[in-house]
Amino acid sequence: MRKKVYLAVALGVIFIVVLFAASCSKQVAQTQPVLEPTAELEEQKAPERTDGEDELAGLFEKDRLRAESAAREAAETAFVNENIHFAFDSSVLSDRARRILNSKADYLRTNPDIMITIEGHCDDRGTDAYNNALGERRAESVKIFLVNLGIGTNRLNTVSYGEERPIAMGHNEASWARNRRAQFVIN
């Protein structure tokens, strides 16, 4: 019986030593520095692309480029098609006009190679000379606002068409209001 007790105690001691040794080895393994893989190993690990994968990647790239081009065209169209409207016999920018011009300035900042012409237009009331002068004041008012937002004067041209190029042909307030505008052309 004594032998069995000694044997049990010995096995218990061996078990504790084995547990202690195992726990110490884990701590050592955790404290060792992790080595960064070299470029050679990464190149070896990278799987080779198949022809189908290359073709698929090429199609994705074409789709991405097409989407970017469509987005640029849409932004350009929105830039050109959104006019600044003025009150009767005025070249003062409204709050709405200022918001529109802020977004146009953002567009011009993200496209620094674009130059524009700001066209000043009027309704058909008033003399030709007066409307040409008013159209010029409207175009200059827009230009000054854009310059104050940081757009270079070398990128902005102005021209007045007075009443020569109406977009609405009626002789009522709705038509006249549409014709009192500054319009943008990308050069």
C-alpha cells in the first residue's frame, strides 16, 4: 500500500512538473518577436493569375473607368445647366444664387484645368444698350463672387448677350424670369 501511495505522489509531482513546463514554454513562445515576411516569401505565396482572372480584372477596370467618365460628364452637365437667376433690373446675387455658385466653385476647384465663360442675359424689356450693360453687370457679379471663393480670374471670362439669346419666348413674368440669368459655358 505504501508503494501505491509513493507511486501516486510521484505521478502527481510529475504531472505538476509537466504542467509547469508546458505553461512556461507557452510564455516563451509568446514573447519571441514576430518576423516580417520578406518580399521573396510574399512573391512565392502570391498565386498566379489565370487568363480568365486577368480578363475579369480588365473588365472591372474598364467598367470603373466608364463609370468615372459618366460621373465627370454628369457633373459637367449639371455645372453647365444650372443657371443663376436675377430679379428684374438687378445684378445682385440672391441666397439661392450664392448656394449654386458655392457648388460651382467646388466643381471648379476639383477641375483646375477647366476655363469657363459666364454669359450675362436679360429679358426683352429695356433698350438694347441698357440690357447689354445689365447683362455685363450680371456676368461680372458672378465672376467676382467666384474669384472671392478662390477661383482664378485667368479661368473666368465674361460676355453679355443682353436680350439676344432668350431661353423662354413668352411675354409674361415666368418667361422674363427665366431669361434674367447668368449662364455658364465650359471653354
